[in-house]
Amino acid sequence: MSDGPPPLPVDQEPEEDEDQELFREPEATIDPLDEFESLKEDRKEEDTPVAEVQPKAEPKPYTDPISVMQPDTTPPPLPPKADEDKLSIESDEVKAKPPEFLSTATHSDYDDPDSFITGGLDGELTVTVSDPEKVGDGMGAYVAYTIVTKTTLSMFKSPEATVRRRFSDFLGLYAKLVGKHASKGILVPTPPEKSVLGMTKVKFSKENQSESEFIERRRISLERFLNRIALQPELRKDPDFIDFLENSQELPKSKDTSAMSGAGFMRLVKGLGDAVKSAASKKTEADQWFEKKIEEYDMLDTHLKYLHQATEDLSSYRKDLVTSNGAAAKSIAVLGNVEEEKGVAHALARLAEVEDKLGQLHSEQHKEDLFSFSERIKDYIGLLGAVRQLFQMRDKAYQTWQNAQSTVVKKKEAELKFKASGKTDKLAQAQAEITEWEKKSEDGQKNYSDISQKVKSEIKLFELRRAKELKEMMTQYLEKLLKQQEEVLQ
């Protein structure tokens, strides 16, 4: 204890020194040069004890006896290499921490989503939909689209194929894929819904509707639908999908397209939900991940619908602005022509040009609002319906498994009754039925487990793609919006 006085408490000296710094910094900036030099020397002397009190990474040769008596809660310093690794890991976690809706994806998947998204793809496959053309007149009229496919996949007959397809062919393809793959837990992208009002205008219009807003929206949605299928490892190899893309012959008319209208699709989803509602209500969910996801997607669906309605209103508002700007430009131009004062006439002419330019910019922004924003939001609302379909298929698999288990119990009860009543002639059949239903129960349990794992994998892939696509969409939309605002200022 006589080696020297104990050091002053650390938590007091920095506070006193910080107060001095707060008051002395401004003084150093306003004092004359000679006073500044003296203050600078004072600061050096005052900073000396503070530097001795500051903690250092390396241990001091002197060890205070009082500090030895107190428990040391400071963790030991890591080696330099370990410190670097720790900082690197922490920084990566801050940058790559997935949002709430990406909880099923690991950090490595979120860091490099492209490699995970394309991990199961064994070749290139891109599809374009173009050249919409009205065929026929009246109620029998329809719109045909040109589909160009470019691929490196070996199951295709040629690396490039061109076919013509009508809208009902797309709906027929969707019905086939859902029938074969949805029960396995595979997410099948949804096509654009039917629009009776939109097609009625196209059918009875005497003008060329190939460039109408309705047809363009449908064309873009159909192209997105096919390319989403092309990104699914199981769906891109489906024979019906390949035949759809490269068979130049007209496809047989599908009988399942009537259920694929907007209301029809909702009835289809609701019907699947009602079919398993009783089983799902009695089901005790062992995996809370599914329960959490259902709640998340219900909330996401609600907010996306609000956003879609807002973007539709915004697009309609900009369309009205186009008409208003055009009318204002014409009126101002006419007024400038009758104005006798040259200065005023010139100013009116310039104003008419500005109004006309604003109308053009609003027209371009209206298209961006509609095609780049509103339609993409609507597309994801449809995809959420497909995700719900996966959850319902899983519940259906659970119901099948539970029914098999219940039947096994009933068959065993019947066997006991036969033994008790002495009906030995029916025991062989009862035991055979028990064996059969036990096998069905085991298969049902395995199928339920398999579809649960597959649904999780599909949801993870969906979430990564959704995050990537929405980020790119928002970035492109904002860039174009800013560019057009700059043009307005010019």
C-alpha cells in the first residue's frame, strides 16, 4: 500500500476534462495568437494525467493491490487476428441481417441471393411475349401473342422457338401445372386474371387495340408469368411447359380456364381452404414457423392491396393531368395568337410550350406508375394467393394422414371385437386391412413431412426473389421519377 497513492477514479477525470475541452475549444478560436500559444502549452500539461488514466490494450507492469482484491469482469483481449475476424463478422451481420419476412433464409443466402436463386438451374431459359394481334370480330374475337424462347436446355428441340398463343392457352398451362405440382408443395406462379370488361372493349372496338393500355398490361404480365415458371427448377422441365413454348401447332382448348378469372381464382383458393378448414381448425400446429408465416402474409397482403389501390389512383390522377395540361396548352397558345402586345404574346407562347412539355412528362410518368409500379404490386398480390395455396395443400396432406391414422384405430377396434365374439373367419381380412391402412398412415406422415420441407424451401426462394425484385423495381422507379422531375425544372 506504500508504493504510491491509488489512482484517481477514472469516471471522474474524463468528465472534468471534457468540461474543460468544451469551454476551451471556443476560447482557442477567438483569442489572439500569443494567448493561443500559451493555452496550447496548458493543454499539453493538462492532458498528461488524462493520458495516464486512459485504459491501454497491453497490461501495465504495475498491478494495484486494491484492484487485485476486486473481481475482474473485463474479458481478456483477443489476438489481433481474432479481433479482425470479430469485427468482420459483426459488420457482415449488420449489413446482411435479413428483414422479418426473410426469416427463413440464412445469412449466406441473403448475402448472395443470386447464387441461391439460380443454384438449381442448369441452363439459360428466357421468354419474351410480343406482337399482340386481334383475331376475328365480335364475341368470337381473341388476342394472340408471339412467344419467343431462347434456351440452352437440352430437353428443348432447338435453342430458339417461336409460337403464337392466345390468352386461354396461358390459363390452361397454369391449370395443368397446378394440378401436377401444387400438391407436392411447389409454388406455381399465377397468370394475370381474366377481365370481361377489358376484353369486351377489345372485341367490339373498330380501332386497333394492339397498343391499348389493357393489352399492354396483359402482355407484360404474361411475359412475367412465363419467366417466373422458367426460374422454377421443377416447372421449367415440365413437358406441358416445354410443349407450350415450342409446339408450333395450335393447342387444344383448355376446359379449366373458366375458373381462372379474378373472382374464379378467389373461389378456387376459397374452395381449397374450405376443403381443409375442419381439419386445420382441429390441428395443433407443431411447427410455429407456419403459423407465423400465415400471419405475416395476411398482413402483407392487406398492405399490398392498399398500396395497389393508391398506385392505381395515382396513375389515374396523372392521366387526368395529361388531359388538363393539353387543354391548358391549347388555350394559352390561342390566347397568345390574339395578343397584340409582342412581349405578352411571347410569354404566353413560352408558357404554352411549358404546359405541353408537362403534359408529355405526366404521360410518361403515368405509364411508369402503371406498368413499373402498380402492375408489379398486383402481381405480388397474386403470388401471395399462390403461397396460401401451398399452405392449404400442406393442411390437406395433414388431413389425409390423420384420416389414415383414425382408420387404423377403427380397424384395430374391429379386430378386437372379432376376437371377443369368436368370429375368427374375419380376423384375416381385418388384419390385412390394418396392415394396408398402417402403410397408408406411414405414407401420409412421410408425405406431410416432405411437403412441409418443400413448402419451407419454396417460401425461402420466394422471399429472396421478392426482396431482390422489389428492390430493383423501387430503385428503377425512383430513378425515372427523379429524371423526369429534373426535366420539369429544365
